[in-house]
Amino acid sequence: VLVTGRVTEAFAQIKPIAAGKLRNLRVYVSAAAVTVGTFKVTVAVNGVATALEITEAASTTGWHDDADTITYAAGDLLSLQITSATTGNVTIQTVQVEMIS
């Protein structure tokens, strides 16, 4: 997905109909055009960051894993927050998270 300009979190939230858990966040970075700084991928519940997150050096490519587990209620709004403390580009190819009941 190519995102340009500013996109609000409300456009990308998922609203599950049943309570459950999210675990095993995985991120694949295919390219990193900077060597200074970090990037972070965080699962948010109702717009609030959770412990299910990955923070890596911006120059790092490959798979990155977080084995934490979080819970959510039916009707909660789930989303990803992707932030970067860099001035270059990080190409995130894939984001995976396991949803269990």
C-alpha cells in the first residue's frame, strides 16, 4: 500500500464482532534507505498503543517478531500505528498478526 499525504487512523480501523486476542505481530521490511533512527509498528486498540509492537533500527531489513499477546472486546477498534524517527524511507512489505478467540 502506498500512502501519501496524511491518513487518519479512522480510515483503517477494524471492528471485530467478538472478543478475542491478538498475538505474534510480524513485520517484513524489504528496504531501508536510511542508516540512522528507528521505525515502530504498534497494534492499537481504540486508538491507544498496546504492548504488541516492534521497534527496529531503520537500516534493518528482514522479518521482525513480537510474541506478546493483547486482548480486545467486541466492538473495539483495532488498527496499526506505524511511526518512523528517520528522515529517509523504510519499505514495510508485510504486516501480520494472529487473531484468536
